Amino acid sequence: MRRQKAVSRMQKQQNDLVAFPSACCPLHPAYEKEFLMDWDQLSKEAILSLQQYLQINTVNPPGNEIGAARFFKRIFDDHSIPCQLFEPSPGRGNVLATLKGNGAQRPVLLLSHMDVVPAEKETWEVDPLQGSLKRISLRPRGP
């Protein structure tokens, strides 16, 4: 229920943003759909991507983050975001992606690790590397 309320709130905010400029300069009906977000589809895509990511085994030791780094590189490549893949030692990897701004705002750095701690599967209701949806919540890796 909370998710539905949050999605409804985001849709209203997004629609308000589109409605304001269109009141000033109406969009031609043929182009109007291009500026509206399909929140249900974006939500499905985000959940699927997160599930796929959670299924990549990066348990440390040994780490083996290169699979996760390649996963993100594919996403960045699909969206034409310049990125570099690093593998400083076999299986240990990272990815660096850069979105250039125009200098009007300060830069933002998002930094994350991709390895996880070992999980004792017998203490989980679901496989921790499955990325399964349960009760509208995603079960993450690690304890």
C-alpha cells in the first residue's frame, strides 16, 4: 500500500511538472506521450535490474566483483554513458561512469562497493542470491 501511495505521489508530481509548462505552451497531442513517464514500466525495469544484480555472486572472500562491474558497464553502455571497467587483479573489478555537467552545479560522486559478506543459506527464507520478491519487498544479499 505504501508503494502504491509513493508511486501515485511520484506520478502526480511528474504530471504536475508536465502540466505546468503545457499550460504555458501546450504540446501538440502527437508529442504529448513522449514527455509522460510510464511509472509502472520504469518500476518493473528497476526491479528486474536490481534482481539481476542481486543474483551476481560477489561474496567476499573471494569477492569476484568483476561480474557486477560488467553488469553495470552494460547498463551504462546501453544508455551511452561513458564508463571504464577496471580489474586490478583477476576477478576483482570496478566500474567508473561519468556524466559531464555544464559546470553550473557542484559535481556529485556516488561510490559503492559491490562485494557482500557470506550468508548462511539455511537461515534464510529464500536463497540470498535469488533476488526474489516477497511481500512487496526485495530480499537482498548478505545477512
